Amino acid sequence: MSSVPVITIDGPSGAGKGTIAQMVASHFDWHLLDSGALYRILGVSANHAGLIPAVDEASFKHDLSVNQQQNITSLATELSIEFVINPRSKEVEPLVNSVNLALQIRTDDAAQFASKVAAIGSVRDALLDLQKNFAKPPGLVADGRDMGTVVFSEAKVKIFLTASAKCRAERRYQQLINKGVGANMRALLQSIEDRDQRDQNRSVSPLVPAADALVIDSSELSIEQVFNQVIDYASEKVV
Ligand code: DC
């Protein structure tokens, strides 16, 4: 596995990692790991199994009990997760125990569930091998929060892509409006700040740039500008 080249792209939600990771993977014709999707799948499945309350329930703000954490960790080891390409849209979609959860994992509630399960150390350990197994020839682009610091700490190229919370909320707002979905800017900003807070301050694998990562702030950059910076940097190191 160590001979397979890996490019890690970490950073907070809404910085454009997903888009850039897809573009970089298709540029090199490499595999792609969307690790956030794994945490979203587990979060949604834990909610379905009654192991996490709904986001609007008062108890959602409480820390998960040891018992809940153990049950969610067991669930992480039991789920059968497969990624398939939708022949029509060409999008990668998750089949979880043979059920397609593509739409359910992209909601804001799913993001909140994901952030909760992602703070459990034993869950992160349980998902480690699954993530490492994505590193297959000719190479892998791995998108997440701890790809460069933990999962692929030996990666040749590490990018940390960030942007201000306000800018990320505005992008999300625009995305939702373009989809014809109503959106509330204040609520979006709050949700992004809550999630950042949890992701940056958790005791296990907090969201920090790897010491050897190239940090790119995309607040004032177009997607093409970020993509070009990443490709220039990566091409020197891996090709
Ligand atoms: O990238 P995303 O929005 O799909 O991630 C969903 C949540 O999962 C986010 O709150 C952080 C968490 N996550 C993580 O802790 N580690 C990763 N490698 C990827 C995502």
C-alpha cells in the first residue's frame, strides 16, 4: 500500500474540498475517497437505529453516553458499505446494506449526525482499515479532515483547503438556492460554526493541518485557481 501515491485534501466543510478532490482524481485518473461520506453514512444509520436523537430534540446537544458510543462503534463494524456509480448521473452513490443513501447523507441533519459520530475515538479506529483500503494503484485522492494527519500520514502530497466561515456559508446558501431549496443564511452560518467547533476541538483527530501540508485559503479564489495550485504542487511531487 505504501507504494501507492496518495494526495490528501483536508479542511473544514464548505471549503471546496469535495469538488477539488473530484477534479484532481479525474485529472490523474486516480481513485477517490470521500471519507466524510463514511461518517455521514454511519451518522444517518445510527439515527435510523435510534442510537442518536433527531437534531431538533433537546437531547441532541448532550454528549453521547458510553453505551451509545459502543453501540455506534458496533454499527460501524457491521454496516456493509459499497460505492457505486449511478449510470445516469455518473455520481458516486453509497449502498448501505444494499440501500441507496445518496440523498439522505447530503442533508444538513446528516452532517450534524456525522460530526457527532466522528468525535468518537473507537468509531474512527473502526473506520481506519476501510479507508486505508481505498489506496489502490494507480493512486488515490483522499478527501476529509484527518487524511494527512492520521489515515494517510505518509502521503506524498498534503493539501489543507480552508475558507472563512462566512464565505463557506454563502457558498452553501447559493448551492441550496440554485437547487430550488429554501435556505436561511443565519442558520447556515450557525450550523457551520457549530460543526467547526466540534471538529476542531474534539480530542481525537481534531481538524488541523498536517505539519507538511500546503495550506490554501480559497475565500478569494475561484475553483479553477485552487485546482491549478493543487495540480502544480502535486505534479512536482507525484508524477
Ligand atoms: O466532509 P463532510 O462534510 O462530508 O464531513 C461530515 C462530517 O464528518 C464532518 O463534521 C467532519 C466529519 N469527518 C471527520 O471527522 N473526518 C473525516 N475524515 C471526514 C469527515
